[in-house]
Amino acid sequence: MATEAEIREALGRVQDPELGKDLVSLGMVKGIQIDGGKVTVAIELTTPACPLKAKIQEDCAAAIRAVAGVQEVQVELGARTRGVKAGAEEAKDYLPGVKNVVIVASGKGGVGKSSIAINLAASLARRGAVTGLLDADIYGPSIPTMMGVTRRPELTSVEGKDRMLPVPSHGVGLMSIGFFVDPAQAVVWRGPMLHKALQQFLEDVHWGELDYLVVDVPPGTGDVHISLATFIRPTGAVLVTTPQVVALDDVIRGRNMFRNVKVPVLGLIENMSSFVCDGCGKQHAIFSSGGGRKAAERLEVPFLGEIPIITSIRESCDEGVPIVLRDPNGPAAQAFGAVVDRLVELMARRAIEAEGEQPKLRLV
């Protein structure tokens, strides 16, 4: 009969394909049971959104079967999202139950930042992660329309205080100023009012325990970005750009702004990268090509991927259904899936490295 030491040694040869370390040293092996020739192991993934869970399960089973005396193998997968807080240490943390906060930003408007944000959130939720989406674009709230909801949030009592509940849509909890103002009404507020509204969306909303909170911020650099840096300690920011080389200046300004408020840039996404003609099948670089990748290389930040120009993306936003849900096997969903794979990997790697730097949180 195989021993627990032999099974653990076998699992020590199985690597997490994204993190590049073995499952034992990563602390992912949470239980080993041996009953004669049957071996059952419990593996805890670094996130329920892990894109390679099937491969990890297969690799574990193959490694265990190679141990003498093993006749039957069962690999049970669980998940515990690892999170890491960045930003200024003096910042308040109004989101203690949120493990990862991802700010989606752009140096200028018109690059499709909000459509990126809703599809990132929907992709994470579709993979099993508990996900929220905060529309911090007070002047131009578009998330309610893109997610197909208009009703106001309900109230609940938490520790004797009334708190707003995020509005559920497509498996994601939402909050936006758009739930409270008429769509035709302009929000004409100075900085202090923006600051107070954002504080309420963080402090007076019962976000609960989240694996990920995606925050859609206004384009450019301004009051909302500064306020966020004082209210939360995010995991990092994702910059969205279009392929033109001229867009590089806007990306640089965005990167420098986040650097000033001590928020790391997780990576860069190139939106509207190309258009494939339905008639001839030829790929057209309407807004040039390669600018996003070049910008990422120049700024020395990870390039997360390219999202093509596809009519269905615009149609899905108008209909209030993210394209990753409307057409989950289509080219747009595949492009978003590749971006999310890379983003999840980067966040998990940062969390693992952060835990390794703190003895009390070191994985065994």
C-alpha cells in the first residue's frame, strides 16, 4: 500500500502551470487519504477562476497513479482566492472583505474602458469567483445600461447600520451613481462631492466577502483616482488603450498617476485591435496595430492581450449582456478569456510572493 509520504512526494513533482512552482511548496495540497489501493487528495487552487484547473487535476491523478500500490485515484479541487493589498500604507481600507481590487482605467475617453470592465467582471464570475463591479465614473455612469439593470439598491441592516446591497446582474454585484439619477440628468459636482459619493459607495455598501472587485474609473487622471487611493488599498490597476502609437502619451500619464498614488499597474489591454471583415475574412488594422504591446514594453508592464473590434461587443453592451455571456464561445469571449487568464495569473503570483515575504503567512 502506498504511503502518505510517497503520495506527497509525487505531488511535489506536479507544478502549477501558471505559477511555475510545485503544489506542495505552494501549500495547495490540503489532504491525503489512503484506503487500500484508493487514494483521495484535496487540492486547493489559488483562485476559483483558475483557467488550468482541469490540467492540474489530470497532472495530479497521473502522478499519483505512478506510485506503486495505487489502484484508484480521486482528485478533489477546492479554491481559496489569494489576495494582496497595495497602495499607500496610510490609506483607509473600506473593503476588508474584498481580497482583490482591480481598477480599470484609461488615459483618455473613447477606448472602450467600461466594456472591458464589465466583461472582466462577468468572466471572473462565470469562472466561479465571487465578483463585484463598482462604477466609479460619476459623470458618465454606463455600467447599469451595459449590465441591463436600472433598479435602485435594496437596504439591509449590518451591525445596526443601514447599508446598501449591490444590485445583482449576470452573477455580479453592481453599484453605480446611475441607479440614483435620471439618465438625462447631468451630475454637476465639484471634487468634494465626488469624494463623498465614492466614500459612500465603499463604506455604505455591504460588499461582503468578494474574491474580486472591478472598479471602472473615469478616463484621464483626476479627483476620483486620488480619492480611491485614500479609501482603499487595491491590488492594482489595468490600463486600457487603443493601438495607435499616439495613444502612448495617455498611457504614460495614466501609469505615472498610479505610480504617484502608489498603486501598481498590473498590465495593459489593447482594445479595438483589429477588425475582421465578415465578407472577405481579411483582418483590417483600423486604428493601426501593435501600439498597446509597444506601450507595455516601453513602460515595462505586462501586456495582457488584445480585444478585437467586433460588432457583437457593441450590440451586447446595448442589450445589457456582456459578450462573454452572450456568445461564450465566440472570438470576443475567447479574447477576453485570454486576458482574464493572464490577469488572474499575475494577481495570484503577486499574492504568493507577498505571503512568502511574511513569515506568519508563509505557505507550507
